[in-house]
Amino acid sequence: MVEAVAVASGKGGTGKTTATLALGMALAERYDVTVVDADTGMANLLFHTGLADAPVTLHDLLLGDANVAVADAVYRRFGMDVVPCGTSLDAFREADPARLRDVVAELASDTDVLLLDSPAALDSVSAVLPVVLADRVVVVLQPTVPALSDGLKVQEYARSYGTDGAGVLFNKVHDDDNVDRIAEQTERYFDGPVLASVPDADAAREARDAGEPLLAHAPESAAAEAFREAAAGIEIRDEAADDVAARFRSAVVPEQP
């Protein structure tokens, strides 16, 4: 079995990478999980996982170096396989985003869940491809009307390529009453349920500084518990790995987002 889930937001600053790793660690209690930093232009998953000095990253794979295998960019961290992306602007400019199809297809042969940490803005082929490749998308939002508008753009694009919605995750929440007011609109317009409401927490910032995911750094925190609740609401679909890999390899690469 394998399913690819993109974690997207529509804008920066929502804590998307923190959410991706938290969902990954929580899902890893039930499944084999591989997390891919598909945000090739603004990568920061490597800083959250102690991989700032990783010798091989997704950038190397997207550059098409014949001497670099996909397995070389996979690191075992916190009960998951993690594929970080580098931060070189030159590598970003030279990388071929279409190669992500083959990378994801190969990873799909040896995991149950692929979590794709997706770019915040849908402004380039490299930014939209993770959403196009995924089976479903989790939209990470703050509970405000403008944020809902940004998230709906992600969902609209996902739908246009046949990617379903796995639900909405409210993150960095300061006011529970505001969540209640926004949740009704969210459930009306978004595919999937509201998975959880994650309180804003100093622990999340401290975890990044420590080079650890939140669930490793502060496993008993209210934010960690909320992420576990969200992961529990995502039931992974059972698909044959070979069928999924073939679909990834043949996915249409959009010319324009």
C-alpha cells in the first residue's frame, strides 16, 4: 500500500513544515512514512530534522546526476525516512522539477505514506507539481477569512488535476472562538474535515532551533497532541505500489500554474 499526501497552505508563515513533520511522526506510529521536502525554492525541512549538513539532497536528484541514487538522499530520522532539499539558489535554478515524478515513484515502492512538504505559493511548475502528484492534499491554514481564500486556491488547483482533499488543519491558533466561527465556512467549502486546531506554541519554534520535529522535542505539548489528533483523522488508502509508481511517472507536468 502507498498513498502520497501533499501538505500545502497557499501562503507562507502557516507552519507548514512543522505540520508536515508532526503528521509524519504521528502517522509513523501506524505506517512506514517517507517525508519529502518538495519546497525546492524555500527548503527548510533539513533545519527541522538536524540535516543541515546532509551531503545529498533532493536538489542533487533533480539535477539528474547519474552518480547519485534516490537512496543516497534518504535519511532515517525520528522513525521516518526523510528526503531533505538543499538551499542553493543555483541548484534550484538548474534543477528539473519534472524529475520529481521519478523520485516520488521510486520512493513509493518502499513506503506506505509519502508526505510532500509543498511550496506555499502556486507560482511555478516546481511549486504546483507536488500537489499535482499527490493523491490528496492537507491544507494548513490559520483561522482567518483571508487564509481561507488562499487555501481555496490550493484546493481549486488540486481538484483540476484530480487531487482530492484530505482535510484542513488550523495551525498557530490564538483564539479558539475564531476557529469556531471559521470552521463552519471551512467545512462548507473544503473537501474533507477540519482535522484539528493546533495552538500557537513556543515549543514549535524551540523545536526548530533544536533541529527536531515538534513531536520529538515536546511530545506532551498541547500542539503535539493536536497534531496527533489530525493524523488520526487521515485514513491512508490502500493502493498497489506499482500502480501508484506508474501513475507518478506518467503524471502531466503543468506548463503554467
